[in-house]
Amino acid sequence: MTTTDRRAMYWEEFSPDSARAGAELACLRRGVGREPGNVPEMWRFHRVRISDHEARTGAPSAPLAAEHTALTLFAVHQQSQRTSMHRQGARPAHR
């Protein structure tokens, strides 16, 4: 069974001014085009936790795949931006 811990999503607390921001985004960008769960550098950013059975079978759960995609997309879009790309309450295609 897949579970999710209660930490905030990475992008909700991300600060582009942080001393570690560039290194964190680089870790997340390493996941672009890679199988969810197979990028050890990304593990600390994931909230989704997989069961031992899921780990043994190697098939990523839908929640893990969704979170992996969201994290990598955020990292690509945030790259070189001076302000956070995340806007609380914003909806895609709406201003």
C-alpha cells in the first residue's frame, strides 16, 4: 500500500533565495525522463512512500509517478527564476 507523509509539498516551501536551492533543483532535474523511484537523489523530496511489496516488484505506484512528474516539472520550470514558480491557489491557464 502506498502512503503519503504529512510534510508540505516541496514547491510549497521552496525559496529561490535559499543557499541550497540550486543544488536541490539539480537533484530534481536528474529525474527528468527517468523511472519514478529510481533516482536516489530525489528520495528525500518525495512524500509518497511505497510498500515493501511495491519496492520488490519495481512497478511505481500512480501516486509516486504523479509526484515524480510534479517534482521534475517544477525543477525544470523553476530553473533560473528569481521568484518561486509556485503560487498558492493558482490554477493552470488562469491569471
